[in-house]
Amino acid sequence: MSILRTFFFRSNSTNMSDENSSNNTNESSGDEDPIPNNIRFWILLSLEIPAVICTVFLLYHLLLKRQLRQALHNHIVIIILINILMCQLFDMSFYIVFLHLGYVWWAKPGFCLFWWYMDTGPVSFCTIFLAYGSFERHILIFHSHLVSSRRKRLIFHYIPLFCVVMYCFIFYSYAILFPPCQNRFYYDEAWCSYPCYFDDPVLGPYDTIGNGFIVGILNIIADVGLIVRHILHRRRIRQSVQFRKYRKMLIQLLSISALVLFFTLPILFGFGIEQCGVQSEIIDQMLGYAFFFNYFIILLLPYPCFIPFPELRRIIYGRIQNVLGLQHTITVTRGDVLHRN
């Protein structure tokens, strides 16, 4: 998501600079946004609060309940939720404050570097882990014998997972914190502009193509493969006691992938048209809306994670009913008191 955001930011900045040079105006890029900042502010704020609560609730139970914590298929979900929580607490919060103030509230290079890391790192982590999780589901569902012993789990689950984590951490730490270029910070722009490594002739295309488009294509291929293999092996799997669990695992992962693709494909489609040389105000408007709604990935992604956990859903429904019942009791009690008086 941050890669696509940077594309949009760079093209927007280029268009604005061309307009400024011809008209000698000093309009900000925020004036060109199809959605005003105050509307963005209230939409994101109203969605962020329940999203953070949902993410914390899921992580609390997935980490503290031993059975859920030790389940191999939950490890990818836990890592994705941790990264999503960092985005919600830092990247999303900083952006909401920027929308309210109109400038970066802490105008320091160190703060901008931290914001870049919290924006680019966790979101890119999630994209890569989602693709890895899709391929790992093939092992967990159709080749479960590869993780039947402690040694096999170490070889086919923990070591690959550790390698993916280290790759993401090392690459984005180097690209953002120690880039082969000079970062420039603009405190009147969202995210202080963007990291300079996107303009690097090596790191930029590698991150865009390798960590972005290729990972997305592999994710789609793995998901389609899961669906096809599930259909072909449905009868044999149905005879297993674990068929229901496997089906919920598939639905959970495919729902997360569908959510990401739903908000990402319009941006890819728009940029693809522009790369073909087609320039249109309609496409620019579409990209402006798609760019904003791309933030909904962070806000909505925790909810599909509830699919394979009916016990957690029952806990939430029970607490909601208790709260509603308590409010109803308080309202009735107050009404009786007023009536008696």
C-alpha cells in the first residue's frame, strides 16, 4: 500500500509543480484532493477506534491462549495483526493528526524517519507475509505430514518464517534508515513527503516490482491454487475430522486477500493506464478516491481474522449483549424513579 501511495504522491507532486511553474501559484497538493481533509479526519477517526480495539482483542487471545498460540496456521495471522496494530497506532494516528493540523506536528527528521518506517515497513510486511501465508496453507492443509514432528516444523515452518521476518526487517531498515541517497523532509506535506530510496535506480524498482507487484501476483496464484485444490480434494478432505477447520482457514485467508485486492486493484488499474500515456482528470479523481480508501485495508483487515474463531465471536457478542442489557436496565431504573417522583 505504501508503494502505491508513493506513486500517487510523486505523480501528484509532479503535476502540481508543473502547474505552479506555469501559473506561479502556491497551492498545496491537499487542495487537489477530491475528499476534504476534515471529512478524511472524521472518517478515519471513527473507523480507527473500533479497529484498534478489535486488533488488540484478537492479539490478546491469540497470544495468551496456549491452544491458539501454538496452532501453526495462527502464526501468520499473529504477525500480520502485530504489523497492522503498529500501522493503526502510529501511521494512522500521525496521519489523522496531520489532517487536523495541516502540517507535521513534530517537525524533526527523526520523527519523519520513524513515520516512514511505520508506514512503509509494517504494510509491506503484511503484503509479503500474506503471500507467504498463502503458500504455507498448501503445506498445512494438503501436506500436513511435513509439519507432523518437531524437526519438520522447524524446517518447513519456523525457519522459513524467521527468514521472511529477517528479510523484511533488514531490507526496510536499510532502505529507510540507511539509504544510498539523501532524504528530504517537507513538514507541510503528509508523511513528510516520501523516502528517497523510491527514486534510487536499484532499490526503488526492486521494492516496487519485487516486493510489490511480484508478491501480489504470487499471492493471487497461491490463492487460486488453494481454491482449485480445495475443490478437487473436497470429498477426500470432507471425510476428515479437520475438514471444517481447513475450510475456515481457507475462508479466513481468502477473505484477507480479497480485502487487500479490492482496495489495491483500482490503484494498479489507474497507474497502468497512466503508464500507457493516457492522462485524464477522471483517472486522477479515481486515483484520489482509491488512494484514500486504500487506508481501509488497515482499518478492516482485523475483522476477517475472526472467521475461524467462533469462541472469540461469542465472547464479543456476549459482552455487547451485557452492555446493551446494562444500559436497558439503567434506563428502566431511571424511568421508574422519575415515575415514582
